Amino acid sequence: GQNIDQPTEMTATEGAIVQINCTYQTSGFNGLFWYQQHAGEAPTFLSYNVLDGLEEKGRFSSFLSRSKGYSYLLLKELQMKDSASYLCAAYAGNNRKLIWGLGTSLAVNP
Amino acid sequence: SQTIHQWPATLVQPVGSPLSLECTVEGTSNPNLYWYRQAAGRGLQLLFYSVGIGQISSEVPQNLSASRPQDRQFILSSKKLLLSDSGFYLCAWSVRNEQYFGPGTRLTVT
């Protein structure tokens, strides 16, 4: 079957680094996405990985290992505004549809 | 630049009443369009997607329907709402890979 797993909740301290993991099982994998969703708001696009390796975008980086079915989102220099849910999603076979994880709720404490 | 609009932002409707939610996209042509629902504390559920005018694919059997009367307009409807239809309804568009979400409509069925 097709499945995406990520931790339900994480807590970190302002200024620290946090890594949010995501494992996936899909048929015909075509890329992995990370989205950020603040409470009561729509998800916003963070990153898209289709090749193995690390892609860096400012304080946020995303890593993909296709052979292991594994990705992570790395957030550096955490700020209070980073408190949000982080959603992992993957294209599976049909590029028109994404398979979504349930999201990791990150709480950044002072 | 591309913009996606959804309205209304919030809606309270009685059980058995009809529903019409509208989504429009600006600044792009022939986008793929999606309707998602996010119930409280749950993940994103794909309801419908469309690759062109009049082309609708339904993901989950239910009392909802979708239509795409124009290239950049996507409408979600119901003839009779159920309590279980309450949730956060999100419209999204994509041209290549990333999906971009509208602000969402929070629907409460009472």
C-alpha cells in the first residue's frame, strides 16, 4: 500500500536545531514535499526533493534518500514563529495526486 | 504572479442545507485544481481533482460534487450537508510539481 509516516509531535527550544523525519512507501515515487501549516491557516510550500541529497533554503533544509524511503526537514536557528505543523507528502505514480502524512506538530519554546 | 482565491472564509450551515464553495486562480493557464478537506486533528483528504475544464476525478464517494466550468474556476457543491461534512476545505492548484493552497473555508455544519 501507500503510506507516509512522521512523528505526531516534537518540542524544541528557540535558537536550536530540529530534524523532522518522514518515511514513505509509495508506488512509482516521483518526489517528496514539505509544507508548513500554522494553526487555522492553509499549508504553505517549503521544499520539493526528487533527487537524493540535501537541499538548503535559508534556515530550512530538506534531505531525501530514495533507496531508504526516507526524508527529513531540518530547521536551524529556531524561532517562535516556526511553531506549526509540518506536512510530508509524496507524489506516487500519478503526478496529479499527492499522498499526505498526518503532520508533525512542532512547538518551539523560549 | 499567481494568486488563488477562495470564499467564503467561514461558513455555518444547518444539516440538510446545500453548499457551494468557489475557488479561482489568477496568473496561470490550464492548472491542475484540487479540493481537499482537513478535519480537526486529521490529515489532508483529497476530495476531487481536475486536469481541465469539465474533467473531474472523485477520490472519495460522498455527498459532495465538484465542477470546473472555466479553466481557472473550481466549485465544490453539496445538495444536502451532513454533520460529517464539517471541516477545513482547501483548494489548491499546480502547473508542474508543487501544489499551492488557497486560504481555505472553515465549514461548520450544525
